[in-house]
Amino acid sequence: MVSSTNTTGVILPRLDAPVRRINGRDFDFAREVAVMAAINRTSDSFYDRGATFALDAAVAAARRAIDDGADWVDIGGAKFAPGPAVPVAEEIDRVVPVVAALQGSGVVISVDTFDPDVARASIDAGAHVINDTTGVHDPRMAEVVADSDATLVITHSLARPRTPYPAPQYDDVVAEVAGFLQARVQRALDHGMPADRLVLDPGHDLNKNTRHSLELTRRLAEITTLGLPTLVAVSNKDFIGETLNRDRDSRVEGTLAVAVFCILQGARIVRVHNVPAAVDAVRMTEAILGWREPAYLRHNLS
């Protein structure tokens, strides 16, 4: 993996295979950032607290996100945080109807699940991405996704699904996250998953405290230079709230600051709740980096 410096002086990681074709669209992650909208069909989601739990509400939220400029939509039926297990059949009933409803929309459809059977049902229904927040803890996940055209997101976390992991400790959080991701990439490869359909996520706040997540953000280039596209799921997270002393409904500005900083460190997919604000921040960042032309030119031209 090598890096390059553009005209802004920003160090930009060079991906081993920057162009990814997903749902008929080419994403050039050498010079493009995808905005992923989070849609939670869970009654206990940490941010919206069940606002999109009902099927019609979830579908409406997804369509609104698409209209607001989201490139990807990530549908979750069971959250990562500790709590009672969601039966597989119930999780499938939560996510598959949303996947089905979004067919033909042109958006990349992702399903946030750590269960291989849910992944299989979602892919059969038309999902293009499986977002595994437990980093392929079950090798069957890699086998299921490999047996399709779907992309697999490998996320760093330490706990088993929906179990607590109190007071996590790291000697060097960034080095340990990078080592974990490299090992789980190898696990996925060993179970048939091709490298050109893998994405990495360092897992901000997942079994990490605020200092860990800040350090991970500060040194994110050590993750993005591993050579695979990097997704960051930083939207409204607790490390932002604790840093700024803001509750869940007042973290948009902090989220945008983290997202832009991560893009400058090489992140190429940002998972967000507040889609319009994130789209503007991402597109403005792309324009500053010289990757996107202004929508129009008028100022001081006449």
C-alpha cells in the first residue's frame, strides 16, 4: 500500500483496487466518498429509539434518505449493543421487506447483521452489501457472502453478539484494531471471500471508550492504508457526545467534523443518520480535494 499527496497537501491512501462496482454503479474510492444512511428496524436503537421500527416508517425513511442524496442505505434488524437476542426469523422479517421495497431504487442496499442466515435471506431478497459488526466472528458469514455478488464489511469489535464487554483495554488501540482487521480479512479469504468485495470498518465505540475512539480517528490513516476501502460509522456516537458534552440529538456538528477528518485520512464510506447535512459535508470535501466540480459557477464571473 502506498500513499500520494494531492495539491492540497493532504496525504491520501492509494487503494489496491479503488473502483468497486456495486449494484451496477462504479464507485471510484480513489476520489469518491459514499454516504451510507442508517435505517434501524429495532425498537431499541441507540439514536432514533424506535422511530423507524415499523415497516412503513423504515421504508419511508430509506426513500427519504435516497432523495436526500444517500448512495447506500444500511438496514439493521438487531443492534450490536448488549441485550436480548433477536430470533433469526424475526430479524429476517424486519430487514427483508425493506430490502424488497427498495428494489429498483438505484441505491446500494446494505444489511447490518452478524447472522449468516439473515445475510443469506437478505442477499436472496436483493441486498448488495452485508455489514457485519462482529468482524466475521462466524466464518459461515464469509462463505454465505462469497457465494453471491455481495460485498462484505468487516468491522472491529471484541464482544460476541449482544454481549457486554466492560472496560476494554488496549496497549495500542490502532495497532490492535489493524491487526484484528488483517486477521479477519485472512479468515474471510480462507473461506472463499474475494478481496475485491471486502470493506473495513475500525468500529468506533464498539468495545472502545472515548479516548480509544478519538485515537482511532486521529490515526485512521493506519487503517485506511491497509489497502481496502474503509467505512466509518461515527454518526452521533457516544465518543462525540462525551467529548463535546452533547446528548444524542445535539451531535450533528461533531459528527460532521469527525466524518470530514476521517475522509482526509482515507475513509471512503461514511455511515450517518442525518443524511442531508452529511451529503453536503462530504460533497464539499470532495470539491475541496478536486474530485468534484461545483454545481454551478456564477460568483465574480460577470
